[in-house]
Amino acid sequence: MHLCITTVGANKISLGIIVEPLIKRLGWRGATICGSVLSAFGLCISALSNSVYVLYFTYGILSGNYIHLAQNV
């Protein structure tokens, strides 16, 4: 359980490199909307996956990172 919490926290912190330029370019609201739309896109793509590896990438990596992008703002 502690490893999972640590990994989620590290992911949020590491996304600061991506979030900062987006906030400067789009503003707070724009960065949040961008993260929400990209997360929804990752979830829609994951519904069409045929293998576990594609599901891991689309749901875990794409949706997970973009959800953190929306929450970091």
C-alpha cells in the first residue's frame, strides 16, 4: 500500500515539468481542461483495446497521467 501511494505522489511531482509550461501558455483553466479532455480520450481508447498491454498503456499511462495533469493544476 505504501509503495502505491509513493508511486502516485512521485508521478504527480514529476508531471510538474509538463504542467508548468502548460499553465504559462494556457492558464490554469486551460491546463485543467486540456488534462481532462486528454484523460477522457485515453479512457475512450482503452475501451477499444484488444490486449492487456494496450489496456495498460491507454488506461494506466495515458489516462492516469492526464488525470494527474488535471489535478495538479
